[in-house]
Amino acid sequence: MSGAPSPAVYPLLLWPQAASQAAVHVDWLIFAFTAVTLLLTVPIFLAITYFALMYRSGRQVDRGHTSDRNVKIELSWMLIPFFLTLAFFAWGAQIFDVEKHAPANALEIQAIGRQWMWKFQHPGGQAEINDLHVPTGQPVLINMISQDVIHSLYLPAFRVQMETLPGRYTQLWFKAERPGQYRLYCSEYCGTDHSVMDGLLYVMSPSDYARWLSQAGSSQSLAALGKRLFSNYGCSGCHGAGATIRAPDLAGLYNRPVPIDGGGSVIADDTYIRDKILNPDNNLIAGYKQVMPSFKGVIPEDELMQLIAYIKTMETSS
Amino acid sequence: MAEPVGIMLAEHFSTVTQQRQAAKLGLWAWLITELLLFAGLFLCALIIRIQHPASVTLAATHLKFWIGAANTAVLICSSFTMSGAIVLSRIGWRAGMLRFMLATAALGTLFLLLKGFEYYQDYVEHMVPFLSGPYVLAHDQASRLFVDVYFITTALHGVHLITGVSILLVLTWQASRPHFLTRHQNRIEVYGLYWHFIDLIWMIVFPVLYVLNR
Amino acid sequence: MSPSDAVMRDPGTPQATMGRPSDYLHAQHTLRSWFFTTDHKRIALLYLASITVFFVFGAIAAGLIRLCLVVPNGQIFTNDTYNKIFTMHGVIMVWFFLIPSIPSTFGNFLLPLMIGAKDVAFPRLNLLSWYVFMTGALFTMATLVIGGVDTGWTFYAPFSTTYSNTYVIPALLGVIVVGFSSILTGLNFVVTVHMMRCPGMTWFRMPIFIWTLYATSLIFLLGTPVITLALILLVMERAFHIGVFDPRLGGDPVLFEHLFWFYSHPAVYIMVLPGMGVITELVAAFAQKRVFGYRFVAYASIGLASITFLVWGHHMFVNGQSQLASTVFSFLSFAVAVPSAVKVYNWTATIHKGNIRLDTPMLYAMGYIGLFVLGGLTGLFLATLAVDAHLHDTYFVVAHFHYIMVGGTMLAFLGGLHYWWPKFTGRMYPEAFGRVGAFLIFVGFNVTFFPQFILGYLGMPRRYHDYPPEFQLLNILSSAGSTILAVGYFFPMIYLTWSLWFGKRAPANPWQARGLEWTTSSPPPPHNFAVTPRVDFDPYDYAIKAREVG
């Protein structure tokens, strides 16, 4: 375990820590579901035990008037538990819906999973390995990708996890409310050191977080780092202002539909932009001749995230 | 010339009809599993086509359409010869049945030879992305996925055909001995089902890979 | 009662006295007569012996896992060794024990007996499927024990295709081969049920166990080809770089999850359905009562086998699957609860006003009902979207599927083994030891796996051997439970083996049970019945006896 806090004695734990209101909400769902589960099962346990003792062989009891079929009873014990549990389906789906839609004002942190560590990049350019610092009171969106196999970022204190896939961005978000130290894990088996691919999650008050950011130190924001890469990798030669080659204008590109050669369009999200940098021959853009070279194997994942961060800012600047 | 036709009753069956129907049902069950095996690949091919229509069209134009079409014709002919063998086995004309079976095996072999030639052409034209040599569509990542599925599907079908021809040759040898039709006519019927099924799979492979994407 | 019934219900004296080869066990003695037998009963015993050996290997791996988890820093084994051990445990238990367990032992032995047939439809194919099974299983076993594989039994790409440095390909090949054995067994059973029923044995006169076997065989036929394909694609990608799953080769790793779970979720029902069938037989026999709602239970088996093909996506709520798909899969998973609930409530109603004997098989059956209910309902927790987002890939999942597979399948297997042991071997097992064993297994199981529900809820991920120290107490409890469980397993292993030579000789029908298998001698003659049975009564006709008595 990396950097575990170590009190001398650990009591028997029965309830996990919750760092957000959403986590408490999930706890209520689990608690209520457990109650209904007991409601449905305890009578069965009692009935079986009672019947087994009451009607055991050799005892003189009334065994008459039984039937071996009763459609009404059968339908009722099929359907009543079903509809009872459907309430929990709906409740769970509703929370899940919230978990799937991050607020627009969320603070976006980039995460990369690789065998066997996590790398996080804050918008200000501060990077950290395995541990993650987040502020309270503000929604945080984690945009993540894997560099090799499938991992999964698991934050039990928020009751959420999301797999990181190679070649595709996935997201999760939360709104931390209780400052403290919590754990984070990789929960999808990823090879040799899977069980040490974990770290600590520091939930801090906004002022503490700001102090931590300044101490963590970074001269440049992600977007600024991306801007530098944009010229270093020669992107600006074609896509920049005043370029001689006719290349698609990237300003305002992010989250807009792009017309595709042969009809249709795709939304230019993070995964699309990443894919376009690495495999420019996929999804040819209508009205442009494909001349861009592939950057596959040239630009590492963290720099791709910086470039995308810069391309996103081009929307506001134009 | 005609000899008596029938099957020998195995001791755990009570009637010949029961035994015949059991064999037929068993083979149908097996064919369903085969169909599902290929269905997964067809599904992959269709998903790739939906996701990357341009790349798939590009890759499909490099497939040897006419060899595929010729092979389709070869297999249709082989289905006819196999049906002929079954019909003759029912009336007990063993010599004619054997010739039809050999013709079926020959057509199956012809299919395999044509397929081998097609693979060779693919190799010459650098259409084999998983070998170390160059790949002619290397700039198009998604095309590679389609070509991979093409190779896996046709190779899996080829394995079935090789198995089919081998069993057919063994069966022909067995059937050339006297009294075969008296005891085991059912085997010809059951094998015929399998052969028609291999043909049927190709009738799906050809449009899904070659025709639909052109 | 018609004369033909009398012949069947009362098999009379054991046939040894008639000067014929007495029974299938003693008809022939050579080694050849076992390894080249086409008798479904002998093939069943071949399977029983092989899966018992595989189970021992899987159980040793489980013991090593629990040993390692006693301490939080995981220093008993290196990371790689631990990963290989849990892979070995999962691969052996799932592919070589649980999937073939009830179908190929009890199914092979009892299917022809219960429908009044002399054998399965294709006896030689039946033997072939045992050889296919052994070839694949021994090959993979050798790979796992000598070389080691570290992918987990789920073989997720691209880890298995590109990044693992262990012997993945041989392990996969063995599993693919074993799949063919499943297909052949399923095919044989489907044809047998359709074609080999004795005169008068209509579909709705078949015992529930046959219904569940039939449903299981359908899953074998419809599901196995898909996993075969998925594993073939893995081998292709790993061996020849024909990319379908690894994004570096243009593939999609989520596609493997789809293909894998399309089979592997139904595979859960391959393990569970026959267990439900066994429990139905046990409950009816030991309550001496007709199964409550026979038709509902029969239909529920087929219903489960169908719906189970529509819920694979509930393994993928947190992998970026679209929200709509996740919601639909979540809903369908809740629908699975309905047919499952039917069975549990029907068993309870069957016990009501029965004439109950609490012999060992019945103890296992009652334990099964309790554990299966818990396992099933915790499954609903995991099918709930927001709950799964927390509990996915934690020890909660581990506990859930062990409640289904050990609490469910394993207890049903042991219960059935005791119930039909007299029929298999012609010997009774010692009842007192049986009850103690059943009690130890029930207690040991719960102490082992109940703490894991809590561990999962606290957030301990699965496949971790280096875990935060605050989880140690619950892990020690779980490991302690596993030692009780291990002692429990030793009980039946020892006294059942002992009974083969020293057990009391069994009568034809020691439990006063109904069903054709009890109308022939114990053990049955090579061709099962002296006279082909003719059926003109419903299954579980325990009421007749009551009427006779008055």
C-alpha cells in the first residue's frame, strides 16, 4: 500500500466513509434495499424452518387440505416482489442519471491509468502520481484514458468508479463535501501490481486546495502547455492563423458537429480530436484533402490531453 | 444393381424411425451451434461496416470479388452433386452414389485451391496486415480490422471445408464396401445436411464480406 | 393400480439372484470396460471422478488465497504468484468444475433413467465428450499448475492478448476444447429428451430436474459457440496479431467484454439451473409431497434460460456503455428475479404440510434455499445502476457469486450426491456423519463469505492481495471461515469413499421417492430397466401413497 495512514488499532468497520452528499444518497438506497431484502427473505427462512419442524415425519399434525397449484398465489408472489424491487431499479437509474451528467461548471482534472500507476493533471498544469487533491464545494469532472490495458478509477468515498479504456476517454464526476483523506483504487484487474495501483484522495477546502495548487507548483496551465506543443509538433504550421496549407480551422471546433466525407457528421469531443491526431485518415472531413500525417506513437497520452485542453480554449479566443 | 437400403438398429433405440430422427435432430442442433459461431463474426463485420463505412468499402474493393463469385458457383454445384448422392443412396444405386460423392469432394477441393490462390494474391498485393511485411492500406487503421475479420471468417470456413472433405472421403471409402447402404444409409443423409450447411455459410460469407461493402 | 405399474414400482429382488450380470458396476471389471464404456452411468462416474480431482485443485488454490489474505501487506506470495493462484482458482472452478458438475454427472446418470430410456441418444458421442473434456481440462490444468497464467478467468483484452507474459494461449486452447465437450453434452441431452422418452412419458410428466437439464442444454448449444469464437479471436490476436480487441491493432477491447459476457452470464445459469432441478427433486422427496405449481416451475426454467441471454450488459455499467443500454440491461436483470422468485416460493409451499424427514440431502436443500435467496437478491443490488457504480469489481461481487455458485450449485451438488448415492453405488452413506458435514459446510460457508459482502461495501476491490490494513479484521474472519468450510468438505469426501466398501447395502428406493430412477434396482442393471417402463401417472405422485394408506 502506498502512503497508508496508520493508526495503531483498526476497529471492525461496517460502514464506509462518505465524502459527498451523493454518496450518502447511495447509502440510503442500499440501506432501503437491504430492508426490503430482509422483508422478502426473512419470512421464507422462518417459514422453511417452521414447516420443517412442524411437519417433520412422525409428528401427528393436520396435513390435509393442501393443493399443489394455485394460480392466484403464484402470480402474486411473482409480481409483488417484482414491482416492489422495480422501485429500486428506478431509484438507482435516477441516481445513475445524475452521475452520468456532470454540471457545466465542473473543474476538469485529467487522469491517465497505466501499469501500475495513476497520473492526474490539474487545469493549472500541476501533476501528481497516485494521489489526488480535490476541493470541496465544486463539481469535479475526471476525464481519463488508459495507456495500456483496461483499468478502473474507483473512489469509494464518492461511491463511484469508471473504467479507463485504451484509445477512448471516459468520465466520472463528483462533488466533494467533507474534507479528509480517503482511498482511491484501481478496481479492474490489470496485471502484476494491480493491488498496489492505489493512492490517497485528499478532499480539501477551496482555500487549502488553492494553497496546495500553488505549492505543487506549475509555471503553466494545461492549455498553455498545449499551446507550446501545438507549435512544437508543427500543428500550427497548417492549423494556425496565416497558414499556407488549407487545413480545417480549429477555433470553436470543440463539441461542434463536423461534416464527414460521404455524408453525416460527428461531434468533435475529446475522443474524436484524439483519434483525429493519431489516425487522421479515419472519418475524412468533407471538403478537405487529407494531407495530415499521423502522430501515432509520437505524442504521449498526457501531451494529447494538453493539446486537447488548448484546442478547447481556442473556442473562446475566436 | 440396386441393393437394399436401411439402417441397423442400435440397441438403445426402440424403432428405426426413432433412430433416424434422433440423428437428424442431433445434426440440426450441431448446425445451430455452428451458425452461432459464424454469427458472431458476421455481427463483427456489420458493426465495423457501420462504424467505418469508408474504410470498409476501401478494403472490400481489394477483395478478389471474382474468385469469391467463382467459389460460390463451385459450392452451389457441390450441393447439387451431394443431393444427387443422397437421392441415389435412397434408391440403393451405390455405384452412382459413390461417383456423386467423389464429385462433391472434388468440388470442395477446387474451392479450397481457389481460396488458397486468393490468399496468395492477397499476400502478393500486401493485403495481409498481420504479417510483418508492408500493408497496402496501412494509412487506414479501421480497414485493418475489416481485413482481419475477413481472414478469420474465411479461414474458419476453410477449416470446416477441410474437415468436410476429409469426412466425405472416409465416408466414400466406407460406402464402397458391400452392405453399407443396408446398414448405414442414414450416414449419407446426415452428412448431406452438414455439407449443405457449409455451403449455406459461404452463401452468407460472400454477400456479407464481398458484395455488401462494394 | 395397473399391473404394469406394479412391475415398475416394485422392482422386487435385486437381479444378482437371477444369475445375470448384476448391475452396471459389476457387469464388467476390466479397465477397458471403464475407459471405453458407452454406458451413460459409467460415463457419469468418469466425470464424477475427474471433476472431483479438479475441485480439489481449485479448492487448494482457494485455500492459498485465503491464507495470503490473512495479512494486509500480501507478503506471503509475490504479486505474480498471487495473480496466478486466483486465476487458477477461477479457471478450474468455473470451467472444469461448476459448468460440467451437475449436468455431466447427475445429468448423464439420471437423464435416461428418469425418462425411462436405455441410454442417451448418442452413447459414443457421450464418451467422446468425456475425452474431449479431459483433453482440454488436463492441458489447461498442466499450464496453470506448471507455467501459470495471470489473466483471471475472465481473460480481459488487451491484457490477455498483449500485456500478459504468461502462458495464455495454451490455457485458452484448453478452455476452447472443453467448450466443445459442453456442446456435445448439450446436443446429446436435447436429442435424448426429445426422442428417447419411454411410452407415456409426456413433457409434463417429466421431473423438474429434466426440465432444468433441458434448459441448461439449450444454453450449452446457444451460448458456448459465442465464447468459443471470442476465445479463438483472443488466440488469433495474441498469436498472430490479427487485431480485433487491442486498440493498437485497430480493435476494441469493449467488444471482448460483450462477447465474453454474452456467454458467461448465461453460463451462470448453466451452473444454477441444474442445481434448482436437483433441489426440486430433494424437496419433493423429503417432504413426500407433489411439487407446488409444477408447470410454473417448469416454465420458469425455460424462462430463465431465455432471459439470461438478454442481460449480459449488466457486467458493463461502468465501462462507458451508453446510459440507455445500461438502463435497459438493469431493467431486464430485475426481470430475471421473477422466475427465480417463483422457484424459491414454490419450494417453500411444497414443504408446507409435507411429511418431512431431515436427512442429509434435505439439510443441503434447506441450506441451498437460504443461500440462493441471499445470492439472488444481492444480485439485484448489483443490477441497480447507482449501487453497481459503487460495488462493481469489489468483494461484494465476489461474495454475491460465491453465494450463487457455492451456496447454490455446490450445495445442490452435494445434496444430490447424497440423495442419489445409493442409486449410483448401491451403498448407503452414514447418516450422522452426513448431517455433521452438511452443518459444517453451511456454517463455514457463511463465515467465509458473509464478511466479504461488508468488505465490498467498504470498498475493497477484488483481486487485491495487498489491501488497506483497516480491512484485516474482516479478512481474518473470512479466512477462519474457510478452514471450517475445508473441514466440512473433507467429511463427505472421506465417508462417501468409505461407504463404497463398507456402507450398508441400499434398497432400490431408500427414500420412498417417486420417479422412474427409483423403480429399478440400486445400482441399476446395464440397460437400466428389466422391462421398458410405461408411464400413466404424473410426476411426484406422492398423493397416491396417501390414498393407499387411507
